[in-house]
Amino acid sequence: MNLILRPLEALGHAFLNLLAALGRISIYAGSTLRHIFKRPFYARELAIAILNVGWLSLPVVGLTALFTGAALALQIYAGGARFNAEAVVPQIVAIGMVRELGPVLVGLMIAARVTSSIAAEIATMKVTEQIDALVTLSTHPMQYLTVPRVLAGLICVPVLVGVGDVIGILGGYTVAVATLDFNSSTYLVNTFDFLEIRDVVSSLAKGAVFGVIATLMGCYYGMNSGRGAQGVGAATKGSVEAAAILILAANFVLTWVFFSL
Amino acid sequence: MITLSGVKKSFGNNHVLRGVDLEIARGTSMVIIGGSGTGKSIALKSILGLVTPDAGTIMVDGKDAATAERDAFLARFGMLFQGGALFDSLPVWHNVAFRLMRGALQRPKEEAREIAIEKLRRVGLKADVADRLPAELSGGMQKRVGLARAIAAEPEIIFFDEPTTGLDPIMSGVINDLIREIVVEMGATAMTITHDMTSVRAIADNVAMLHDGVIQWSGPVADMDQAGDPYLDQFIHGRADGPIEAVR
Ligand SMILES: Nc1ncnc2c1ncn2[C@@H]1O[C@H](COP(=O)(O)OP(=O)(O)O)[C@@H](O)[C@H]1O
Ligand SMILES: [Mg+2]
């Protein structure tokens, strides 16, 4: 009897914990939203966050998209050849990059690069009493730390996704033209004729949602860090896990909303 | 006037404060002593609302600290944290001038910087540290920058959590004099946590000893030596044997 109930019980606990965590994260998100509209607004902090989240992420995002687009073109060509459909490479690369791979891969790279660094930085501030010091200096940590970072995610990640989409398509184009004997101008015409406004809008919308998730998780886990170096480590790990899973789940929901409704 | 009555705080099974009663009169200097881990820092943080007590009330000038308007309440305080708690992304002068660059006390940047450099000088630091980052300073220097930040906006009530720990004896003397000066000249109310008995005698009007979650003894510093309290006696003479266990 116990053998059956134990795992079920553990599963139940895990599920309840998950719900509780989602509840706390929702409350935190709501509070962030309220503080966006409160004064003072820390423009300098926003500028620094935009630099970190957006500008400095460009190399990583560009390289990820480039290699993915290139590999995608090779795969589709090889797969398509099995039923004489090699010619669809430009269309499938465009759809694949813009609708799914661009936003998801950029989102995950941002989770790896930005979420972790936000969580580690804020957790360290918490552990070294810097958050307490902020409060005693009449500065709200939510306004000073969380709001600028989340806004930077909201503003920058859609742009990064757009850049990633373009570079990914260029990666596919380069491979197709250089090694698969595609005609350069036909490839480009096929790509842009095939893409719809809806594809691009969904891509950028996903970017905005993923940007908010990634930065919010970094802040949430950092602010709720345990004590000591171990606390910082756990907060960082938790933030990246949560950001990655929430990004993938949100991607599924958004794909469904945009393309199945 | 700050009044703590029946303040309790536990972390799980760790009952840190078990009913602290304490009064600090306006314009006086209270020093809190006690073994490490007895909850001295938690007591200060409770007054500031950084830690929410499980029970008890804290009144500042007759107003309940828990329900006071936060911004106005905190604007009256300055605090030196035990570990300095400097913002490591900001240069030293910006740390010191932090409160002067935003909110009700906002000044032009140049003026804020001047004040910061003046406060740094008062804690024995030269102007050339102003543009360095906190991580480039030694522990004792960071502590003094924290002290400069605590006094920068000339608050009415100042808390110092172990201000001289990690400083050389001469610098400790400078800081002790400074704290005394702040109380006497600026009429500030000060609460200082320290283990250093020289500091206690230099800074305190009154002394309170925290032990086992309660105030074990409190009174004017002059009465400390004749108090006859075995706990206090053991602490001020630094004896390994006595009622306070060495292993805690
Ligand atoms: N955030 C916290 N979570 C759990 N325990 C804590 C926390 N802060 C302090 N403590 C515990 O409370 C006790 C008192 O800490 P503290 O006030 O820092 O002592 P001290 O008298 O040395 O300043 C210690 O046992 C410490 O472990
Ligand atoms: Mg302490």
C-alpha cells in the first residue's frame, strides 16, 4: 500500500509546492506592475539594464541564431529530399525560425545569460544586506532593482528576437546558396513572400513575454534568496530553471493562441 | 525616544528575541553588548522594520513603528550595517551621497559629492577614495565608508552595528570620538552595538546587555562596573568561565 501511496504523496506535495510558487510569483509580478507606475523612476538604472539585457546579449543571440538557421537549412534539405521537396528550404527555414526557434532559443539564451546574472547579483545584494541598506535609504528595492530590469526585458528581448530571426534566416540562406545550389534571389523572394504579418507579430510578442519572464524570475529568486553563498547558488539555479520552463510553457500557450484559435 | 516592549522574534526553533524591553531617551547614546549571535543586529533591524517582530511593540516618539508612514519614518534614521552593506556597483562617493541624490533630501550632484567627501574626511578617509569602487577598499575602509553613509544626511537617530570591528586601535579611537561628537554636537540619538569595551566606555551614556533573548542588565555606563551582575561581569572582563557558556 505504502509503495503506491508514497510516490503519489510526493507527487501531490510537489504539485502543491508548484501551485504555491506560482501564486507567490504572480503576487510578485502584480507588485512589479504596480511599481512601474510609481515615482521616482530610475532612468539611469533602466539604461544600465538595457545595456546588459539587450546590447551585451547581441553576440550570443546572433551566434545562436546563425548556427541554428544554418543547421535547419541542411536538415530540411536532407529531409525534403526523401520526397522530392528540397525546394521548400527557404519557406520552412523562415517559418521555423520566425515562429518557433527564434523566440524560443533567444528566450532560453536570455534565461541562461541574463536571468542567472540578475538572480546572482540581487541575491548577493540580499545576502550582504545591501537590500536592507536600500530600504533604510528610503529606496524601494522593487522600484530601484526590479522595475528597470523587467522593463529592459520587455523592451529589449523582442528586438533581440527580431535580430535573431533575421540572422537565422541569413544563416539558412548562406548554407543554401553556398552549398546546396540555391539561387540567391529566388531564396530571398521565397522567404519574404511566404512570411505573413502574423508570423512576425507572434515572434515579437513571444519575445516580449519571454523577456518579462526571464527578468522577473531573476529578480524574484534573487530577492527571495536564502543566506550565504549557498543561498546565492540556489537562487541562481532556481531562477534559470523557472525561467526556462515558464518560457517553454508560455511558448506553447502563445503558439496555440496565435496559430490554433 | 525609542521604546521596545516585549519584542519577540524567532527563526523556526531559534528563539532569538524572547521579550526585549528597552528605552532609549532622545539625544542619548545607548550601547548594546552581548555575545555574538544573541540577536543584537536583529533588535536594531526590528526597530527599522527590516525584520518584523513576532510579538511586542516598538514606539518611536510615541508612534508605533509598525504603522508609521515608512518614508517619513526612515528619513529620520541612519544605519551602519555590520558588514558595511555598500552598493558595490556604485563608486564610494555615490554610496555616501546616496540619500542626498534622491527623494526629499535631493541636492545637485556637485553639492552631494562635496558633502560625501566631507563625510569621508570625518571618518578618516582621504578624498582620493571617493571615485573608487567599494570592492577596491579594505574591510576597515569599507566599514568607514558605511559609517560616512550613515551620517551623510545628518539623521536624528543613528544605529551603528559594530562600528569598530576590524579597525586598528587608532582608527577605533577616531570612530569612537566621532560617534560621541555626533551625539553631543548634533543632538542625535545613537544606538551602537559593540564587543569592544573601550568603545563602550568612550561612547555610551547607557549600556544594555542582551543575553538569552532578553535584556539581562541595563543602566548608566558609570554603574556598569559595580552592577554585580554575574553575566555582565563575565562579559566586561572577558572571562571564559562564568554563567555564560563559552559554547553556544
Ligand atoms: N534571516 C535570518 N534567518 C534565520 N536566522 C537568522 C536570520 N537572521 C539572523 N538569524 C539568527 O538570529 C540569531 C541572531 O543574529 P544576529 O542578530 O545577527 O546576532 P548578533 O547578536 O551577533 O548581531 C543568530 O542565531 C542568527 O543565526
Ligand atoms: Mg550582529
